[in-house]
Amino acid sequence: MGVLEGRFKENVLITSLDWVINWARSWSPWPLTFGIACCAIEMMAAGAARYDLDRFGAGLFRPSPRQSDLMIVAGTVTLKMGTRIKRLYEQMPAPKYVISMGSCANNGGPYWQYGYHVLKGVDEVIPVDVYVPGCPPRPESLLEGLIQLQNKIRKQTIAKTS
Amino acid sequence: MDVEFSGDIMTLNMGPQHPSTHGVLRLELKTDGEVVHEAIPHIGYLHRCFEKHAENVEYPGVIPFADRMDYVAAMSNELGYVLAVEKLMGIQVNDRVRYLRIIMAELNRIASHLVAAGTYGLDMGSFTPFVHCFRDRETILDLFEETCGARLLYNYNWIGGLMFDILPGFEERVIKFLDHFEPLVDDLNRLLSYNYIFVKRTANVGILTPEMAVSHGVTGPNLRGSGVKFDVRKDEPYLGYEEFDFDVPVGKGEYGPVGSCFDRYIVRIREVIESCKIVRQAVAGLKPGDIQEGIPKRIKPAAGEVYMRTECPRGEMGFYIVSDGGTKPYRVKVKSPCFTAMSAFKEISRGAMIADIVAIVGSLDIVLGEIDR
Amino acid sequence: MTPQEIVDRLKEKFGDKVLESKLDGVSPWTEVDPAAILEISRFLRDDEALLMDHLELLGGVDYKDRIEVVYVVYSMKHRQRHILKVKLPRENPHIRTVESVWRVANWHERETYDMFGIVFDGHSDFRRILCPDDWEGYPLRRDYVFPKSYRGMPV
């Protein structure tokens, strides 16, 4: 993802550069304000004073997808909303990450059986990096999901991988 | 409001993803630059088929779905549904259950109004009240969590009783919270409610006349902000609210015409104080008893129908339940207060500026889960 | 006024347009003729003894042989409530809109159309409200078949 990836062959300089770039990216994921349903209230609580998202660098919620790197899909995705989510995802610049928060965004949640208007999981329309289970997940679960995402970011490399 | 309209009309989209629309609401604005001719709300982005689920699960199984409609004030939704089914079956609950339900409902009302005030401040541009309100709300969520295990969506009110009894020491913790919290409302008033910028942005904006409000079916703090003194807890009491001594605050038009955004907001802040009074009285009058003794073995109401409404933090939520004698409801129709408030939006926002649209949406205190069900 | 007095007052004004009623349950209801719903609504709102100015709920119920539209009306001044019902056939149900009497009926009727397919004649803004505009079928009917996919997204 991005303009840097896949250009260089692996060597020791790239490893150090990787470390710096991944350190910078993992400690400042700026999320998009995209709360849909109940999980959005827990996301707001995670951003508030007791469970602070700002200490992970993720406290700066951006209103526009063109300025954010992380989309936390918090809440049930309906069919009417699915096309809009795809468009928002395509508007985000690379490198971009998606956290699917809550069981509705993971696989339809409590509405899986008779929900004619519910998309059973946001991964039907966009690729997801981290799934956070819960209904709604506690703010600590969301922070754990964010830490898992940071670990995933730190394993990326800008060297050619073939 | 008569405004001189000139120039071409441009259609602007405040789309489903927007930091200030309190959820997935799409507003189609027809504007000529800054003044809005017409603001048409489009809903349905969170339609989760509650009524279809309610026809296919048994009566107790509808309660978690009812929670998730107005997810900020889940106790009140459950209470409305449970009271409707109890009215249909003719079940009476004992005093301990009644008082605990009232305590939980009023604490939930305080928590919900704190979310409303905090996010409204955030929309108007001030971040500090948001953090203060959420910090105070965390103590209430701790109280709920120690009782029923969940912070936001409880499944606590059951048909005929409650899920768990309160732990020992709960009453002292509630009183300690109220003693700590009531002075903080003055802080919030100094910080946000009577702030010059906030008053200027909300006091002359979004006027809703009483006749328009009643015709549009607006209820709750939105109706009381327009000067109509009507509260289901006083005018058609349920659960024994007539035993409690509390006031019903009404918008008086302190800084402009009655029925503005400021009136609706300040009614909510004053209701928080009244809820604190009710909780104190309920805690003082709590009697011992068994909270699960009224729960029937099988919930199978006789064939018939019922309409029951309760005062939720956002207005009156009505449940119309049709039963055919089986274990699953035949039809559950919900009348949600935010749905009717949103239907009045087109009238309220005529002639407003684009920044005022944000103020109006925030003052109506909508939750999309309830509008779309 | 008791429910029986409300029904009597309606009967003396509208005669045989007021059909059966069931007043002994927890929520008393009265069935009226669909063709007269607009006049009856206006009378309920404007009559001095009734003054039912608040339409609380407008919804549909699908029974196997008919669809009913339910109107729950309330009077803020007299503090009394009554439920009106209208029976419509399942194929091609039509009824006049009461939007001119209670403004809130505008959105309630759009939702009833969306969920049941009942057409409200004379409605000013007649389209679906909850489901997308190109949705097929009326979801809350008892014989609704869930779609397999919508615009490429699996359901």
C-alpha cells in the first residue's frame, strides 16, 4: 500500500527504515468518525477520559475520509449503507486499515437470522484487518483491537516481497 | 420565517457519514449559498428489521432487540416493552421491583441526557463538556455493570420482574454518586449552557411552535421546550410515579422566542436535577422482597392487543402489541419519539443557515437506531 | 368520556360508517369504514368533546385474510385515547391519507406503505422511507420471501 511499498530490495538499510516508518504509522492511526449504531457510543466512551484513545495517537478523529488512515466500522451495516461504506473506503488514501467493531460488523450480530436489510458482516464489501468481538465490546476490547492492529502494522515492510 | 431567496439553488448533501449528524442520517439541503430553502431528511440507513425479529422470537427474546433500538437509553426501551406485555397479561409486580425499575430508568435518563449535552457541545465546537459529561456518565455505567453485567445494553427488565437483584451497598453508592454529581451540573451550566457563544448559536434558532409540535406528534423534552407542560409520568402515570414528588421543567424562552434549540436543551439539563430527586426518594423507599417472584412460568398472553406508552429520555415511546394466544408476539409495532421529531424537521429548519442545521439536529437529540428500528 | 360514550358520539354523527367495536379489553378499539376515514379523523380532531389532536401511532397489521391499518389517537386536553381500525383487502389496498388532519401521518403512512404495500391516496410525498427506493417486496407481510442479494451484496 502506498507509494513506498515494493520498490526496494531487502537490505539492512531498509530494515531500519521499515522500523522507523512502522513506528510512525502505528503510533498515529487517525480514525474516521464513522460510528453507526450502539458500538459508536462505546467508541466515544473509549475516546473520552477514562479509556483514553489519545495515548495511542488515535485521539484525533478526522471528519473526512481523505485525511484518515483508520476506519473503525462501529455498528450494524445495512444494505442501504453498504454502497456508501465501499465508497468511503475507496476515498481513503493508502496505507489504510479497517477495524470491524462489534458482532454486527463482524458477521451480522443478533440480526443474522431475520434481518432482510442487514449485511451479514462488513467484510462482504471491504477488506478487514482486525475483528473486535462483543455486543457492544467494552472500550478495553477496542483498545486491545487497536494494539493488535499496531502489531500488524509493525510487521509490514516497504521492501519487495515475492 | 420569511427570507429573501435569490440566486440559484444548489443541492448539498450532508451524507450518512458526517461528524455532526448523530448517526447515519442523510440531510439533503437545497441552499442558495448559506441559507437553506429546504432540508429533507432521508432515513433508513440503520433499518435493522426489529419488527420482523419480534414476530419470530418468543416474548422474553424480544427484550434484547428492544434494547438496541434506542441504544443510549436501553433501560427505558425495555421498560416500555415489558410494561406493555404485563398490561396485556394483567401481571402486577411487587414494590421492590417497581422501585428498582424506577431507579434504573431515572439513572438511565441522567446518563442519556449527559450524552445529549456532551455531544451537543461537541457539535457547537467545545470539546471540554463532552469529556466532563462522559466522565460523569462512567460512574452510572459502573453502577449498571455491577448490577447486571453490561455497560450499555442490559436485558435487565424482564416480564414480571428483573434479571438480578442489586448488590449490598448499592444504595450507598447511588447516594454517593448523586452527592458528587449534583454540584457538577452547575459546572456544566457555567461551562456550556449559559456560555455567550452557545446562547447566541441556539437561542433564536429552530423555533417549534406548540401547535406545530402537537400536530407533528412531537413529545418529551422537544415538546416541553415549546412550552407545553405534558409528561407521561405525571399525566398518565405508570409504575407508581404518582407517589414521587418532582417537577416538570418547561421551556420559558429566556433568551429568545419559546421553542428554540436553547429551550429544548435547557429542559434536558433541568430534567437531570429532577431525576436526581426521584432517585433519592426511590432509594429511601426501597423495600425488601424477591424480584423474580412475579415471573410466570410460560409467557403466553391471551389473544388481544394493547397500546402502552412510557416516558423515555427522548419522548414517549409507544408499543402496540397484538397477541394471538401463542408464545411469540403476532405483531409488535413501535412508535419511537425521534421518528416523529424528525418528521417535524423540515418545518423547523426552513430559512436556517447551514450552521444552524447542525444546531437544530443536535437539539432534537435523535438516535438513529430508534428512528429506523 | 368512557370508550362507550366516544363510540356513541361517533355513531350519532356517522351512523353506519362506524362498524363493530370491542371495548372490554385493555385497549378498546372501534372499526370504521375505510371510505369515511378522512371525515371521521377530522371530526375526532375538531369536535369539542373529543379534541383528539395527537395521532400517536399509525401502523399496519397483516392478518391472513386482510390487512388492518390501526390509528391510535389521543386528546391532550381531555386525556383520553381511542383506537380506530380499518380493514383492507390484501391485494391492492387503498385508503385516503389523513395527512391534512395530523401532520405526523405523512411519515407514518410512508412507513406503512414501505412495510405493507398499502397505497395512501393523496399523499404529498409518496415513496419508501426505510428500505431503499429500489427495494422489491413489502417486508412485514406474512408471505414475504427474503431476497438472496441486493445490488451484488449477499443478504
